Amino acid sequence: MTSLEWVRRGLRAALLAGAVMALPTTPVMAQTAIPVPGPTVDAIKKRGMVACGVDTGIPGFAFQDSSGAWKGFDVAYCRAIAAAVLGDAAKVRYIPTTTPARFTILQAGEIDVLIRDSTMTLTRSVQLHLDEVAINFYAGQGFLVSKKLGVSKITELNGATICTLTGATLELNIADFARANGTKIGTLLFEKSDEATAAMEAGRCDGYTDDTGSLAAVRSTMKTPADWVVLEGVISKEPLGIHIRSGDVTWRNILYWLDASLKTAEELGVTRANADQMRASSADPAVKRLLGAEGGFGALLGLDNDWTLRAIKTAGNYGEIYDEFFGPKALDLARGQNKLWNQGGLQYALPFR
């Protein structure tokens, strides 16, 4: 190696060492460069409303009360989004979507987000070009049948005719189950659950199949709920969650971390009622970061630092939302896998740090 090459190598080493020494030592969270909002947030702010795709009407997930107001688990998420992004939980336009049309409506841009008891699958992600943002409800496909059928297990349904919804994964799951178990199960397809319910009560089919959350809802709407029983077990995994069109990273991040904020709030004991007080007085750094008292995370998403505080004060934490619409005073559906990870369930939020 020549003397000149030694000199050049020494200069490069010195420059590199200087660059390393000059690297900032402040935490990443303090460097809050505001991102480009993205097309979806821009459209929402110009419109002044979040267009939220929900079910046409099913207790638990999304339904209208006697005054016409939308209520439900998925509706609570829509309200939390509006509170976080627009500062007002009432600024939501609810778009009822049927099972066959829900993804087409999302792809066409008629809604900003689909929160409609919809299963996350490979084909919906890859073939339909959708982002499956977060799982907000773990379920499985089960069966609600007439007690007159005289069966207690799914494996005893050989020869039965089951009502279900068209355009869902449900029919394929039944076919796979029947094929794997050497049985025959007929299906009768409908676009809406209330149509299927009417067919069941008219004796056109022996029962109904859907995710476990929806089964509890459908049973509650029957004329005589005690005449119907949910069979033991499930035949599939049905991770339900938030869907958006692919390509808007900022919008995906906002929705992902909003879901995480509701679950983290439950984990840390932050509720709808105490959120303001905990933000003002908690000494727990995790609580302070969650509620925007420190960390500057809102700016990283193009939002203000009160966005999670507003969402939690609007909807409550994840457990509060579940209890309101599926708990003992509602559909009395055990949380099961929807308990937090530290309570024996699967709901696990990434940390705010």
C-alpha cells in the first residue's frame, strides 16, 4: 500500500469517527418531524367526516337503537377514530355494508375504513390489495342450531342444512370441515343476517353459522332464544379487524396505534372516566406516553398529542368497549381469547415508546 493510500485511509477513518461522535444522543421520540398526512387523512379533513363502513345491523358489532343512533363494538372504534383525527367523535358517516359488497365499497373509495366483523385472510390482503391493520376481535366459526335437531356437537350435523351469509369465508369453511370429516352439510345463502334468521324460524334450515360474536347476537334476536343452542367448538380461526386500502402508510399507522392505545389503556388501568386525571397526575412513564403528556408521539403521526386521550375518553378502553356490547349486561359473551395477554388472552398491544 502506498503512502498516499495510507493517508487516504486515515482521512476516511477520521471522518467516519467524527461522524459517529457527532450523532445526536437525544431520543428518537424527541425528533418529531411531522409526516405527510396522506391522501386518506387529507380527504377526511376536507370532508369533515370519517366514512366508516359497518354492518347493516347486528347486535354487538353495529346496530341502530330506537332513536336511529348507531351503537356497537365496531361503532365505538369509528367514534374513537373521529375523536382522534377530527377532535369530535360525532363526525362519523356510517355506511352500512353487506357481506358481498363490503370490500368493493372499500376499494371504490366510498369509505375510509372498514370495521365490520370481517376476517383477515391472505386473499383479502394480497388479491384485494387491502391492508389488514389490526385484529380487534378473535373469533371462530361456530353453529347456532335448533334444539329440536337433537345434536350437541358440530360433528353431529351430518345431513343438516345451515343458513349462512354469501360473500364470506363461512361457506368455504363448512365445505372444508365436511370434506375433512366425511359428512354432508347443506347451505342456504343470504346477504343479511336478519334474512337468515327469518329462514331459520320458518324452518327452511336447521341452524345458522357465523363467527362466535355474531352467533350470540343472532340468538338474541330470535323470537324464542331458548329454543336455539350454540354448539360446542368452532371449525375455523376468524381474526376480525380493521381493513383499509393499501398504500396509505400514515393512515395505517394511525389506525394501528389507535387500536393499540385502547388495549394499552386497559392494561394500564386508564378508563373513560379517569383518563384526564391520570394524564395530569400519574407518575408512570408508560401512562404519560400513552396519554400524550410526554413523548410527542402525536406529531409522529401528523396528529396532536391529545389524540389518544380523546379516543379513550370517547370509547373507553378495550375492556370497557367489550363489556358494553358483549359483556354480562349485553350479549353475555365470555371474552375468552379477547382478554389481554396478561389475563390469559391473545390481545397484545405493542408498547408506546
